[in-house]
Amino acid sequence: MSNINTNEQIIAFKSAIDRSKKIVGFTGAGISTESGIPDYRSKGGIWDKFQPVYFEEFVSDEKKRILYWQRKQELWDDLSNASTNKGHMFFKHLYDEGKLVGLITQNIDGLHEKSGLPKDIIVNLHGTNLEVVCLDCGFTISSEKVFDNLDLKQGVPLCPKCEGLLKPNTISFGQQLRGEDLDKANNLALSCDLMIVVGSTLVVQPASSIPSIAKENGALLAIVTLSETPLDGYADFVFHLRVENFINLIQT
């Protein structure tokens, strides 16, 4: 994309924001890598380094549970100390202007919550690392309280209420997405007039089908990501830029 085309697209995109009344954001790992959060799936990401622990393995195998918690413990410092960046604050500003009605994210880092967006407009499709949940009774506790006292030499943490298995409240491999979250995401896609995708390669199903639903129901679709996506030819605006560079352009 030439600079002239980029500039023209930026002007047209800013005009679309001005006209829109119901904007929905859709974010993936690319919005958080600039906050120091590792990318899980791309080359060199977490799953190049670690073989994932599947949900069934977590439930049935104590050694796998310990391995899972060890990895979460390794990542916790990065996650807990990460700060929001211009991409997260872009959506917060849209909310403050009364334009953002929902934010759908594939990320589990909790940075949209840290930005100040209300929890009730965020759909965490893959769960959140901000809390730990009991798989038996549903009791939840803040992750900070669990990790601050985590000693895996004593075994994996258990629920203080029922002694069931505790697990960070994220969707693991082999675990289905929550139906209520998918329903909420689909309803947002059906009702928005502009969907802005930031930092997602749009290849992980079923989440990646949500922007298509928005476009098919009359919404404009904007995509901001470094890599190409399957929906580039379908979108109204495509910016293959770093998130920070994109935000700098639209704020000038």
C-alpha cells in the first residue's frame, strides 16, 4: 500500500468513525505484543517453545496439571506487569466518546480491562488470566491471590471452598468456547455499523468468523494487522501496520 493510498484510507477511516454510532472492536494477539505479551501461535511464539497441555490432560493427569501451572507461573510476571498501549487506549477513547458498544477479544491478558473499559462490554472469547476458577463448583478468585502464594512443590492449587481443581479461567486446547460468549459476540456483530479488527490474523475459528458476520449484515469492516488475513479482500479498510504506527497516523 503506497503512502498516498494509506493517507487516503486513513482520511476515509476517520470519516467512517465520525459517522458510526455502534462500533465494535475485535482484537487478537497483535494488539498486545507491543505491551510485551508473547504471541502464542505465530512462529517463535509460545507454542513453538511449549507443547500445549490439553484440557482433558489437565483434568486427568496430575503431572500435566503441574506442567500447566509451571508454564502459567512463568508467564505471570509478563502478564501481571504488562501495561496498556495506544491500541488498547484507542478503544477506550471510542468508548468515552459514546461510540464503542462492545469489544470482542481473543486475548487472555486482561489489558482491555486495565484500559478502563467496563467488563460488561468486553467479550473474552478465550477467557481471562485475571482470575482463577474452580472446575467443580465455579468459585472464582483473582489470579494475583493464587500466584502470589503458589508453591508447586506442594502440588497444584485447590479450591478453598470444595477442594476441586483450580485453573486459570482461560479456554485451553480441546476445551469449547463458552456458548454465552459466542452468542454475545455474534449479537454485537449483527448490531454494529463498524467493526474494527486490530492485531488478529483471523484464522482461528470460530472467532475469526465474527467479522464476516458484521460485514454480511451491513457493517463496515476495518482490519489493522501486520500480516495478511483471509478477509483483506472483503474489508472496507486494510492497514498492514504496527498498531502504534496506525494510531499515530489516525491521531494526526
